[in-house]
Amino acid sequence: MTLSRSPLSLALLAALTQSIPAQAQQVADAGVAALPGITVSASPLARSAEDSVVPVTILEGDALVQRRRGTLGELLDGQPGVHVDTFGGGASRPVIRGQTAPRVKVLSDGSEIMDASAVSPDHVVTVDTLLAERIEILRGPSALLYGGGAIGGVVNVLDNKIPTAMPERGIEGSLELQGATAARERAGAFSVTGGTGRVVFHAEGARSKSDDYRVGHWDEKRVKDSNADTTTGSLGMTFLGDSGYLGAAYSYREEDYGLPGHSHEYEDCHPHGQHLHCGGHDHGHGHDHDHDHDHGGGHSATAHLRSERFDIRGEWRDPMAGVEKIRLRAGYTDYRHDERDGDEKTTVFTNRGHDTRLELQHRPLYGWRGVLGVQTARSEFESSGLENFMPRTRTTNTGIFLVEEYPLGDWRFELGARHEWQRVTPDNSQSASDLRAVSWSAAAVWDFAPAYAATLSFTQSQRLPNAQELYARGVHLATNTYELGDANLGKETTRGVDLGIRKHEGDLQFGINVFHSRTKNYIYANTLDQHEDFRLIKYTQHDAEFTGAEANVSYRFSPLLKTTLFGDYVRGKLREGAGNLPRIPAARLGLRADTSWQQWRAYAEYYRVFSQNRIADFESETPGYNMVNAGVAYLGRSGATDWQVYLRGTNLLNRLAYNHASFISRAAPVQGRSLIAGVRFDF
């Protein structure tokens, strides 16, 4: 079996022979994560990444600064098991183990962000990467804690807009400036925290602007309508008590960004049964056509986003006998998203909703320690105008959950369950969807030797269909589709197993996770017909399965040099020979070297993304590509101010590459060579 024909064997070889713990945090000069032993905020049992049952990756500190990109998906791309669903330069979503929204949930410090990014890949995930202080990635089912929308994984973005402690020096803050060449990007961010007595105030803001980005060895040179212009800000205040805190914050985001590949050529297309009819076009059913369409009719297709959000966060420690803490997270979002063709407003999306989460952590009872929680959410989503492909809908969801752990010698056992109720009500004649879901998990961690651990987990996670899957009917130009929902869709049930082993101390550190899951009644967009670049899709249920592995190894040869070999692989397919699932990322294998000397830090990495030829119907094969990145940083200190200057290069070979996970991979290839320079001050 040759290497070129077996990306799975390469990924498994990397996993079995050399791996750094995906769950453990690396030192800052490794460029992936920060100091070990940090509690994972998304874990209610306050476990560190090294002790977590589910695989966890944490980005913070200098490592986060040196990886910052304009969108969340781009920032996380390359982490173990994490790829990106890109849509030009303005929007991207993280893909975890082959799945993205609505099965991967992005949280703001444990609270739902309530934007419209789960509806379409051209909608922005409304968290600011320049203001994030830490990002936690939980890979694998997290439906127990965060509902069926987290059946694939969770990305928890932590910030300081609601401070939890008084600054040691009375006032603290940061200032960061960054620029990049491929998109002529200019960005800056600041934050400041200060207080008096028991009251702490926080203010922060960021601004970034980029032009259409450049692509290596591509006829068009730059991707039309891949520009972005973003402004964000937040004001927060916290009251500190002897046994906890309670705080609130107001956040604002406004953004204009382009929509690559947007075309009004197919806006008259409509279904006749299971076939498309597009005006007077003669129409065959072949696919993979190459057409030179003038997307947008010579106009720029753009989106204007405005989001206002209010957050409340609190914690009460030792409130009563037997209770360690009570934790509150709540948020309300008013989101509006306008799409425009030139100066003409064509479509409006709005989403208004709230999410409230209350957790009670009890003290050990007969050896068991755990968390009982309740979560309730409500959102009202509406689209109007040319792409009014969904009725106005109201979604309410309530869940209760319990997670318990029990230590026994070198073992730790964890059990959990969640029950949730969901009702989706459209404002038309279609019937409401009123469903329930039950999820549970059983897991064990075995510390079989110092610094070594093995994990095994079994899960059953249920996901309920969302409003788009139930009631969509109409043209969706962003993805060049006519969407048909099905109001009779039922819940999908996933049963999975995850096996991991890791070593998190010493010169040699490794970690490996292999996983397999089977889903009954998996909901997917089934392509029924295609005309040129336009497809007719219907949300359909069919049994599916996912199998994969992810791992990396690091070895520190000296205080100056550490190397890391990493790889991941996932296969997603429908069962009973019904074909492959669409947009599953290809296998990846790479090598990275990190070095540090005095105040200097540097890295260089090479990885290969293999070709993806296991494709769904009406999908094209995507060729593989090589990627080379490198960076250098200098860290200094002046008085009470820490500062760093950094320079890094991405896609240094200037390769023309296509992202198989993207809806518009051919219209918006991977960004070409770019040099990114920045400076940051922490005072």
C-alpha cells in the first residue's frame, strides 16, 4: 500500500507512533496551547484538560496571539481533528470530526451566541477573535451539557468582558495591532479593566478591515467579494463578593463583508417534483460542469451584519450545606443580517433570542461528585426578500442534565444524562414540530502510570431537527441551492465510542484518539437534481456512520528544539451502501518544529492535505495540496508592560488549494501566500 494512496494509514501511523496529547496544553513556545493544569471552563466538573474524559484542546496566551486570524474557523483550522468551512474572507465555521453547524456549537463563555451562522456558511460566527482570551475545543459529543446542537463538538470562546476578579495592579489592559499582505488586512484591538472597592469595569473594542484576498497561481488572482470590515465593542461591570460575583455586559458588532460566488442567474429556478426547472434553459442532469458565469451580474454581493448582545454571568460559592457553587450564564441577542446586490437590499435575516443556563455543583455524596443543571432557550428567526426560503419560526428548547463522577484508586468513572424538550412553530399553515430527546454517556479514565492515562467513553446523543431542516422551501443563492425541508423529520440518534491514550509529561508526550459512531435517521441535505452549478436539495433522513483518528506526537530534543508530528482522518458515509456524506475533510499529516532562545520564539511547519475522492453524489473530487507555514516572535518586558512583536507567513509556497469542506471551494480557493505582522502590549 503506497503512501499516496493511503492517507488513513499515514494518519493512523502518526497517531500510533508519535503524538502530543490533544487534551494536554503545550508550553507557550510550542505555539499550540499554554501552561498545563488550567481548568476547562466548558467542563462543569472543573477538570483540567489533562484530566478530561473528552478530548480537549486549549488555545491561550502567546500561542493564541500568534495564531490569530480574522475568522474563528480560520484561527482553529489545523488543531487536532479541526478543519474549517470557509466562505471567502468574511465568514468561516469550525469543522470538528467532519461535522459543522448545526452539530458543532460555538459558545461565548458557556452561553449560546444566537446568531444565524448555523443557517448558512455565508453567515458570520459572531465572536471576535481579536478579543478572545482563551478558546476551548471539545471534540466529540457534548450534547449532555449543551444539547443536540453539540453532538459533534463544542468551541467555547472565553473573554473578559465580565471580569471575575479585581486587577492586581488596579488597572490592566492590552493593545494589539496586526496587518497581513494577502488581503491587505489592517486590524487593531484594545481592552482595559479597572475598578474600585467591589466594583470592576471593563471596556474593549476591535476594528479590522481587509480587501479581496489573493490566491496563488489562479487565473483571477484575487477572489471577488472576499473583503470584510468589522467593528466590535463591549462594556461590562461586575460586583465582587466574598463568595462570588455577578456581572453584566453589553456587546455590539457591525460588519460589512463580501459574498464570493453569489449569483442571481438561478433565482427563477424551482422544482417540478424531484427535478429542477430553470427558466428556458435546456437541462440535462450531468454535473461537474465548468461555466464562466458573471456572479453578481457585475455588482458586488455583500452582507451587512448588526448584532447587539446582553450577557449576565455569576457564580456563588458555598451557598449552602452540600453545595460547592451555583453558576449562572444568560444572554440575549438581537441579530440582523442584510444581503445586498450592489446598492440594492435583496434579503434580510433576523434572529432574536435568549439563552439561560443554571448549574449547581454538589459536594461529594457517597463518593459521587457532580453537577445538576437546567438550560432554556428561545429564538425567533425570520427571513424576507428575494431569499425568503424559510417562514418565520419560533424555537423553544428546555433541557435538564446531570453529570456525576466517582474516583476509585487509579480510575475515575463518569456518568451523565440529559433530557430536552423542543418546539418549533412556523407562522404558516404547516404543523409545529414538538419533540423530545434523551442523551446519556458513560466514561472511564485510567491513570495506569505516572503522567499516562487511558480514556474510554460510550455515548448516546440525540439531536432534534432545526427550523431550516423542517420548513425551508425556496432559493438559497449563497449556496446555489433550492432547499426543501420536511416538517415530518424526527430526531436523530447517535451511538458512539471514543478510545484515547495520552502522556502529558516528559520530553516525549503523546496522545491518540480513535472514534466510531453510528447515527440512526441522520439528517442531511440530499441533492435530488442539478442544473449547471445550481442544485435541488431536500433535507432527508438516513442512517450514517463516522470513523476517524486524530493525534500528534512531540519530542523535546533540547531546551531549544521540539518537534511535533500530527495527523487526523475522518470518514463519513451513509449506511447500506447509500454513498458518502458531502464536504467531509480529507486526511491530513504534518510535521512542525518549535524553537526558543532567550526572548525569541520561532516555528516552521509542513503538512499535506490529501486528495478527497470519497465524495457524495453531485460532488467533485478535490486534489490534495502541501502547505508550509512559519513564524518568529520576540517577547520583551518594559517595567510593568509585557510586549511582543511577531511575524509569520502562511502558505509560503503560494499553492493553489481548494478546501473540500467549503460550499464554494472553486469560487473561493484557499488564500495565497501571506505575511502577517503584529505587535501586542499587556499592561
